[in-house]
Amino acid sequence: MIESPRGWRGPLKSARATWKADWKSRLISGRNCSAQKSSGSPWSELIIDRARRCERLVWIRMAATMAPDLIKVTEIFLAPSSFLVAALGTADTNPHRAAVSLLGLVVSSLWLVCSRESLPNGDQSAQERPSLRTRILAWVLPAVFIFGWTWSLLIHVWLWHAAVT
């Protein structure tokens, strides 16, 4: 047997490369490895077993890391909202301003939904309220932007359709 520098023991380096390529293709494609037909060789059984374990590990890691953080959600939506405020200031016509306002309203509504999702679950005691900072980031800031974009949309649609005198 040939021993690689990292301590892996295998008959040939080409077998190791084949194993890695097959494992990566199964992992990336998301195919169900148990549905794959094995050729009966010990290598194919090892590949299928490792791919199954790695798929489970990847799904567990993804589920653990996908919990949104309220501060990150606020950062993600505050930047586009700020850019849209600047775009509203540079818009030349009322239809353009109304379109920017509509886009800002959509972004702010998504911000409210995502910030509510990022709050901790109700498994805390019912008497414990979230901090003031948490309530401001989850409710007040998105609501201020929603109110502002709604007001801007209504005003610019009204000016768009108002008769010029």
C-alpha cells in the first residue's frame, strides 16, 4: 500500500482521485446516494457510505448556520433603503419617484418580515420582554421606512396624476 503525505492509505493515487471526484459530485448534485447502484466493490460501498454521512453533516451545518441575526438583517436592508432614498432624491419625474417609492416600500416590507423572523422564539419566559434595542430594530425602524415610503408613494402618484396648472 502507498501512504500519502497526509496519512491516507490506499492502493493508488488515481483511486483516491476517483473517490474524491465521485464523493464531490454526489455531494454537490444532492442526489440520494442510497438510490445509487453499487458495483459491489469495497470502494463503491465506502464512497456511498461517506457521501451519505457528509450529506447529513452538510444539512445539519446549513440548518445551524441559517438562523438569521437581527443586526445582520438590519444591516442587509438598511443599505438598500439608504440607496433608494438617494435615488428618490435624484429622480427627475414623478412617475420615476413613484416607482422608486414602490420599490422602497417592497424592500421595507421584506425588512419587517425578515426582522420578525430573526427574533428569538417564544421559548423564553412570557414575562421576559425583548430589550428596547431589539424592539426598535425589529419593529420601529422597518415601520418608519414603511410609513415614509408609503407616504412618498401616495404623494408622487397624486402629483403624477394631478393637473399641471
